[in-house]
Amino acid sequence: MEIYKSEEVIESLNARIHPTDKRVPECRCYIRLTPGHVFISEDNYDGTFEDHYILDVAQIDEIKISEPYKTSVGYTSTSLDKNGGKKPADRRTGRLSEMFSGREKRHGAFHPDKEAASRRFLEIIYRGNYEKTEHLYFDDCSGVPSGFINAFAKLKKERI
């Protein structure tokens, strides 16, 4: 039984985070689910970890497998605007939109191609500051993410 920050770890994964802001670098992280939190931590390789995110289970809306590229620029998905008319679902802004649309041209950045359109990510959707919905994306998981997703769903159901 693994213990992290005095909490029993129910399930854990090692994965690469694709940050949507500049607060956290792209890196390999340990994602640990405990009865009260999800810890997203980078290994410092000296026996310590840097916690990039500590999320209360209550503030997490969903953990799922997603294909965000398919809803970014270049696809014809639609949603309703506030006037009831249809608008492109590709009006996302920020680094994530650039990363998945291929507009970002930095070395190592995500570029669209046939394989990219089918890339799947572990997505954590949570409520951040002022109840704003935030998203975290992970790929290159060191195991099957469905076990982590199922453990979270079971924990969330028990808390209701």
C-alpha cells in the first residue's frame, strides 16, 4: 500500500502532462488518486516530488479519455451560441488550442497529421478559481488509464 502526503493511494499512473498554461512545464508526472485528492507531481529524482496540482476530489467534475484535437480548429463540429444559432466549436483560445491545431511551431510542439487526429488523452476536468472549468491533458501513460478512471468514478459515487 502506497502512502503519499499521509493519504492512502488508491490508484496511480505515470504520464506526460500537456500544460494549458505556462505555470507547469511539459514533463512526466505521477498522478495519484487518494480518498481526498488527486496529486499531480513531478519526480525531482532525489527522493522528493514537486506537486504541480493538488485537486480535491470534490472539485473534479470528470476524468475521461478524450480526443481534443477533433474539436479544435479545422473540424466542423458545432455548438449553439447564446442566440441559439450555430457557431464553430473551434473558438478555443490559448496554448491548448494552438497545440492541438498545429498553429504552434516550436520544436517538439504538437503538429497535426493523420496520426494526430486520432490521439487520445487522459483528461481531468475540474473547477478552479472562481468555479472556472479547467482541463488537464495527459498522454504516454505508463499503464491503462481506464483503471484510474474507474477508481475515480467509484470514489466519486461513494461520496454522493
